[in-house]
Amino acid sequence: MIFLSSVKRTFKANKLAKRMSQPVRSFADLKNDSSDKAREELFDLILHEYDDSKPIVEEYAIDSDVLDKLYTKLILAGAGQWVRGQFVAVSALIFPDTLEYCVTMNNEENVE
């Protein structure tokens, strides 16, 4: 059962990641940018659909603004790339263990 939920989660995330990772080639692409919508959908999945992420979301008071900051930091740090069929920045946020790691590292960084 856990394996199937992981596969389902990865499939949904990869569909969104494909939309989020499309290069912008023209001004028209900027106006019709579907990556913002895909990002909102991803954050909604993390915050509301994934039951195993809910304890982490509640413990660290994660909301879409926090997820947006984490995603942006991951992209700027070089995680905006595909590795073995996974978009690293998205995969880091959709699984509870890596989400918690990203949040705790971000919190420690803000304390210093």
C-alpha cells in the first residue's frame, strides 16, 4: 500500500513538475505561464492531500508562502533540474522526510 501511494504521489508530482520546469522562450510564454498554476497545485497537494505530510505541515506551521520560499531556495541552489526522471526541487517537497529536512534547515538558517 505504501509503495502504491508513493508511485501515485510521484506520478502526480512529475506531471506538475513538467509544467513547472518548462523554459520561457518568449514574452507570450510569460503571459501564459502555467508554472505558477502548477506550483499552486503542488502546494495544495502537499498541504491538503498527502496525509503523511500533515503532521509536518502542522508542527512547523507550513503554508503556501513557506513552500514557495523553500521551492525558490531549492531552484536557486541548483535543484531545478531533472535527475533520473525526478525534478529535484519538487521531489524534495513532496516526500515527508525531505520536506521536514528542508524546513528544519531553512529554520536553522533563519536563526543564525
